[in-house]
Amino acid sequence: MRKKIVFFIFITSLFILYATMVVGAVRYDPSLNWQVLESPHFSVYFSKWQNNEEKGEAFNYNNYNNEKLAQQVADIAEETYHQINAQLGSPDMHQHLQKIAIIMEDFSDYALGFATSFPHRVIRLSLTTSTAKSFDMKFKSWLKMVITHEYTHLAHFEMTSGPTTALRALFGQILTPNALQPIWSTEGLAVYHETKFTTGGRGIDSRYDMYLRMAALEDQFNTLDQINGYYLTTWPDGTAPYIYGQSLVHFIAQKYGEDKVIELSEVFCEYPYLGFNYALKKVIGIDLEEFYQIWKDNLKEKYQLQKQKILSQKNLTPSRQLTEYHYWVDYPRWLSTPVGDQIVVRVSTPHSYPFIQIIDPLLSSLAPPLTDSTIKNQSLIKRTYGRDSSFDISADGSKIIFAKLDNYERFYDFYDLYLFDLKTEKEVRLSKGLRARDPSWLPANSGKKVNPQIVAVINQSGTNNLALINLASSQTSSINEDRTTDLLINKENIVYLTNFRDGTQIYQPSWSPQGDRIAFSAWRQGYQDIYVLNLDLDLDLDLDLDNIDHANNFSPDNSDNNNN
């Protein structure tokens, strides 16, 4: 009787919680013309622009591609539906009467996926593919990976058993017992499936392995409380449930059997009021604290062996640490100054907006601790929203060109180009709604008598292309207080160097010293490699196959291309 009372209180509290939640509405551009493509279990919603010409260059590609992508999304979703349900169990019969909505969104240059089962089952799917900085993963198909991850959440939350099945019939979609599991468990299962049912996923990504390796070697594991939320303001912030969760779920499957992963959710969804610790102990025979310690001990042993093997190697490359920010320090660039050569980097932490800073490599001590005072006094550019774009320094060392994630026409968040004058410390905007990132200056010694030129990556419906952009001399002249208006790039200034339409992702293009070739990293058909483009518009050379190559640069004598 006591258990029934507790269970009733639990259900009532859950109902009140949901009923009183303030759910932020997603705002969409009212000029969008929405269409729907139906499949047996999904309704795929995609948009077209009614006045495409007025929207500008960033939107020209969208109408052509979205209908084709919608069919691809539907095919992937149906395949995923059967794969996941074969493992978690088919949904209740009444669920077949209501299709799952998938909303294709091309409104941001930041990758994301989102799923909710209340009040209706919906997956929001970003067409912008993740970069190495926004998500730590490799994949052959972004659409397959994100649909697998998000549909796992829906199928997982649909699971009921015994009394919760009866209550689901009474209360409907509001009852999702497995949503009450620890966040590391729900996200861990989704990452486990994205890895199991695709050719990539974060479960096999070497960077997730690196994060856990350092936590083990330094004995700085996060606590169970810390990995049960997205709220951390220290490393690894909101990615903690994913990093730890995927490893914990994989450990259960590896040590106790994959069937125990599913049984854990089956037990929990039947008795959610008894807690996750009860379900874990019933399934594998130990409580959560003991399980977590066994997992940590296993990783410590594994990574100590790796460390010993590495240190036993001869001729290891020596290095010296320059910063100690405990977070992302990216895109180093050399800058020649009157006081000597220095390094310009981009810093991203949970404590501040991303900023660009100069570091003196000759200092014997590390860069000072990151504080509000440090950011204010030592950063060149204090707010460079978005963490997925690099920057470049002009040949004369007077200006920095960079991309910033900005709001565009209220409903969009796109990357646009900005110019910063190192002498006057003023900033000017170069584009609006262009969706351009990773700009790179044409070298001054290229011998070309033209206005300043850059190459940049432009995003269009989840596909990237390289573009050569001509900047007017007036755009790159000294930026001072008298300059009150921005001289924006228009479509006449842009020449596309590639014409990909297959989801290709391009990163960090760089010029050869003579300005006759451009090297760039590209993710195509499941592989990320370095390519070189001759300016006769032919892809000249694929330097590496089957490797994950993120950054590249030509040697000063133009004899080779360095990548990492």
C-alpha cells in the first residue's frame, strides 16, 4: 500500500511538473513555405523560401536541395526506426496511429539535434553538419548519426512496463519513465546506438578516448552528480554526460553483456519510483557507487598501460606548454611585431565569450590565469561568437579577418565576416547572411595585382563550398572613428571554386605562398582528408586517405603541405 501511495505521489508530481512547465516556442521565419514528405512512420517537414531572390546568396541553394534531402531523411529514419525498435522493443500499438514529425532546420550555422516526446513526438534536425570543434565525432553521414541519436531518445522514453503501461494509457505521452534516468544514462545509450548503427559516432572517437585518458591518468574524474547534467562550468562542461555516459554504457555491454543495457531500462521503466540504483543492482548485482568505482579502476589500468607503451618509445617530440586555460585554445597564427614574433590564438571557455589573444612564446612562464581582467587587458578581439571558425592575419600584420556567429533577420544565426584593425583596434562588418567562415588572405607575394582577396568556406543546406571573395580596397583600408557604415560583400564579389551538393564539409583553407593553390581539409563520404585545389578549378591532389586531418598549411618554400 505504501508503495502505491508513493507511486501515486510520484505520478501526480510529474503531471504537475509538466503541466506548469514554460516551454519556449521555436520561432520560424513567417516567409517560409513548409512542405511535408510522408513515409510509413514519419512526417518530414522541410521549408522553401517564397521570395528567394530577396533573401540573398545564402539562400539560393536551399530550395533546390531541401526536397532531395527530405527524401534522404525519410529513408534514413525508416531504417533507424527498425534498427532501434529491434533492440528496445516495438512501441505500443496506439503509437502507430501517430507519425513522428521530423523538422528539417537550416536556420543556423551551428549543428544540433533535439527530440521531445511531449506533447507530440518530434525530432528537430539541423542540416548544418557538426565540425571537429562543435562535436567530437567522425561519421559517414551526419543525417544518419543525428537521426539515430535522437530517435533512440524517443524510443527509450516510450518504454513502459507493468503499471506504467496502464498509466501511459491513462495519461498519454506525458508519462515517460526512462526520461527520469540519470542524464549520463540516457545520453550514453543514444551515443552507444549512434556508434553501433552507424559507421562513426562518439563512442569510437579518439578525442573522447583522450578526454577520459587524461581524467584517469590525472585521477580527476568527474563525480556522478557532475555527469548527471549539462550545467558544469568547468571542463568538460555540458559534454560530460556524453563523454562519461557513452563509456559507462559501453562498459556495461562489454563486461555484463549488451542484453543488460536493455534490461536496465526495462526494469527502471517498470519501477521508476524505486530509482536508478535499484534497477542497476537488480540487473548487474551491484549499486551505482560500486559500479562507478569498478569502471574508473578499469580505465586507470587501461590507460596506464598505454602511457607506459608511449613513454617507452624513443625520440619523442619535445614540447612546452604555453597556456593553462583548461579549455579550448585553437587556430594558432604567427604574428611579426616590433618586439618579436608572437602567436595569436582563439580561446573558448564556459566563463566568457570566445576571444582572440596574443601570446609571447618566449615567456618562460605560462600565460596568466584566465580572469575578467586578463580578457579585458590582453585580448585583441573580445567577442567572437561561435567556436567553429578560424581567423587569419593580413600579410602586413595590420588586420585580422574572422567570422562571427551573428543573428540575421531575427530568425537565423549565421556566420559572417568581420575585419579588425590592429592599429586602431576597431572592428567592421564585411557581410550579412553570407554564412561564411574560415577566411584566409591571399598572400602578398602572390604577384597578383588585384584588390585584396580571401578564400572562405560558405555553408548552404548542410553542404560546404569554397569561395573566392574580392574585397574592395575601401573595405580593408584603415578602420577609424570616421568610418560610420559597413561596406558589405555582395554576390558580384564572390566566385565559387567548388560546386559540391553532396553534404561535403570543408575546413580551414590555406593558400600556397605563390597564391596559385589552396589546400583544405574536406569530409567527403566518410573520410576527412587534405585536398589541394589549383586555381584552374580542378581538384589536384588528395594527400591522405582514411585519416582524420583537420588542419593544413604549406611550407614556406611551397614544396609540401603540412597537416595534422
